[in-house]
Amino acid sequence: MRKIVILISGRGSNMQAIVQAARNEQWPAEIVAVISNKADASGLDYAAGLGIATAVVANKDFSSREAFDQALQQQIDQFAPDLVVLAGFMRILTTSFVAHYAGRMVNIHPSLLPSFTGLATHRQALTAGVKIHGTTVHFVTPELDHGPIIAQAAVPVLPGDSEESLAERVLVEEHVIYPRAVRWFVEGKLTLDGDLVHIAKDAA
Ligand code: GRF
């Protein structure tokens, strides 16, 4: 069984989608822990309710980014994960932390990268007037929201859309592509070779 640790900062709906898919589809993997940088992240209750180990490493308790990332890394590595999944984990990570998990840490970003990195992506999309928006699953590299792309899904931007209505439409797709990408990884069908993403031809 592959081991997965999921990092969250809030409600964790992507985490929930991955946990459910892992169970329903009987992945060769186990979600061994859900870790948050915020003690009040509601996703923690969901995970604990399913008997998944939870932990909080609160960034506010650390005086530097480096110290926080070191503590987080120690906490993660106690679970010896094969894959670290960032699911709404709202932190910029240090280069050494990212290097430690090279090729085994993935993130979901709510835009069609390379467009609209950073925060408020739905507002950025509405301001830019794009007609197509979406979401991207990618391997994590030191540059924020720039890692090799694994999967993307697009949605239309509709007349009268608000940030909220657009976010809701994108989130539906996030819950499809993120569990699928994580499953590919645990099935050994998704690897990173340098900057190149390899997805097996029979990945479904
Ligand atoms: C998602 O839109 C994700 O793409 C972004 O933050 C949001 C997290 O939502 N990184 P949730 O906590 O998974 O519900």
C-alpha cells in the first residue's frame, strides 16, 4: 500500500474527494494523515471522523518560514508518505522543503496554469475577461504555481458569473481531476522525470 499525507488549510473538499475515491475505488493506497497549518481547519474534523490521523503544525507558532517548514517536514515524515498532496494548503513553501519532496508532492491550483498564479484566481479570470477558466494539478517545484502539469480541466465563464459561481463550477472539476491524478500516482502510472511528466498510456 502506498501512503499518502494530505495537507490542508481549510474545509478540505479536495481532501474529502480524494479520501472518498481511495475508499470507493479501493486504491492500492491509504491516506495515513491529514495535516493542517490551521487548528480550526474544518477538514480536520472530517478526517478524524473517519479515523484518519490528524495533526496541526500552526505556522503562527514559528518565527520563520524555515522553522515552520522544518517542523512540518518532521511531522509529515513520521508518516513516511510516498506522496504528499497539497489540497487547499495556503502556504508558500521553502526551496529545501520542496526539494525534499521532489517528484512526490502535488498541488491543485484553481486556474488553467500558466494563467493566474497566486491568489484570487477566479477574480483574476473575471477581470481578464477570459471565456474559459479551470483548474490544474501539478507537481510542486520551488516557483509558486509553476510545476510540471499533470492534468487540467476547463469550464466556461458564463455571462453574469461572480467569483463564487465561477469557483463553484471549477470546484466540481477539481473533485474529478485531483483524485484521478493521485490514483495514477499510487498506481505507478504517473512519474516525474526532470521536468517531464510521464503518464502511462493505460492510465484511465
Ligand atoms: C481549491 O479551489 C484549490 O484549488 C485551492 O484552494 C481551494 C481549496 O478548497 N488550492 P478545499 O479546501 O479543497 O475545499
